[in-house]
Amino acid sequence: MKTLVCLSMLVAALSSPVSAQSSPEGLQRYVPVLPAVKARFWQIDPKLGYAVKSVGGGVYVISDNGWQSAFLVTKEGVIVFDAPASFGESIPSAIAKVTDQPIKMLVYSHAHKDHSVLSGKRRAFISGSE
């Protein structure tokens, strides 16, 4: 019985920090954002949840201050790089505000799920219709 009580206390103690880290407030205690870094955050439109910036040469970056994506506007169409879960489904409308060129290609930087949220919707995403 004593072993069971000790084991229960150990499990409870080890799970407390994990649950604290999973919330934004808990994460702040473990990974504070330095003021100098926070000052460089993009101004995100709360209605959209992301911002788009031109970096020149037809290249645009989309960010929600946590994840990034990019797209390149060419004469033949738009090439999108990565589609994060937080704003991936909004990428076509973000592109439509910049150009009327269709999305021709979706490129994933690597196979992790956080970069390929739209992998099952590639055709709809590229053609612009679901």
C-alpha cells in the first residue's frame, strides 16, 4: 500500500509541470518572451489571425508570430511553401488579396504534420475550390 501511495504522489508531481506547460500561461512561466523579441513581433489582425508581408521579388511571408509560411507570385501562378495548421486554410484568401494568379504548387519543407496540414486537401487548395 505504501508503494502505491508513493507511486501515486510521484505521478501527480510529474504530471503537474506538463499540464502547466500545455497552456499559454504555463508556457510563459517556462519560456518567457524577451521584451526585445516581443517588440519585433508582427502586428497580427485579430480577425484574420495572421499577417502578410512582402519581402520583395514577388515573395510574401505569412505569419501568426508562431508559424510561418511563404508564397511566390510568378507569371504562371503562385507557389506556396508550407501550410501550418494555425492559418493554412486561410492562405488562399491571403493570396487573393495580393494577386489574382491561381495557386499552382504547394511545397512542403518537410513531412512533419505542422507543415502539411492541407496535405489531404491539396487539389482543392491548388485549384482554389473545395
